[in-house]
Amino acid sequence: MNSIESIGESIRILRLKNGFSQEQLALSAGVNTSYIGQIERGEKNPTIKIIEQISFPWRSP
């Protein structure tokens, strides 16, 4: 498993653990649903900005 796949797998695990669908995560992060799937499958290498946007639902208030 390379680092891109590892990031995608971590995002998928956190998304599922927190009860988000790909659609819900994409909406909250302001990205396309298909992009979330591509990241989770290791097909896309997200920028730090996108990782920050995706991680927003898990940040503590």
C-alpha cells in the first residue's frame, strides 16, 4: 500500500466510523462526491487544503 492509498483508507475509515456517507462528506467538505471516492480508492492524491476540508467534520469545536 502506498501513501496515497493509505491516506484514502484512513479517510474512508474515519468517514465510516463517524457515520458519514461519501455524499455527506463531500457536501460538508465542498468537494465532488466522485472525488471522495477517488481519494478513498487511492486514485487521486489530495492536496493539504483538500485534506483539511475533508477533515472538518471530525474537528472538535
